[in-house]
Amino acid sequence: MRCCLNCAFYDTHYANACREPNADPVLDKEAGNFCEFFTFSEHRQPRQSPTTDDARARLEALFKKKA
């Protein structure tokens, strides 16, 4: 449970994927660690990739000919 992926500071857009500047770098973000800045994130949602059907429907709607 206590790993970078569950932390409120985890963000892939920051150096070392962590918004806490004083945290030591962690190589394996999925493995448990003992970071002293760890704060459990209650709001993290898993990313959902669009399905092929959703993407196709969006493209068809975008290029649909107007009558």
C-alpha cells in the first residue's frame, strides 16, 4: 500500500515523478518504500484508455458530412 503510485505527491510530470522536492528518488514506483513524505492519495483515479469503438465514433462525428 505504501508505494509511490498511492502517494498524493506522485506526478509523472515532475522530476523523479514526485512533487515533494526533498524526497529521495525511488527507482521502483510500484514497490513498497519508506518515504517519510508519503501521504496516501484518496483521489487518484486509474486512467482509462478510450476503446477503439469510442475513438471511431468520435472520428465519425468529427468528419460527418452536414446536409
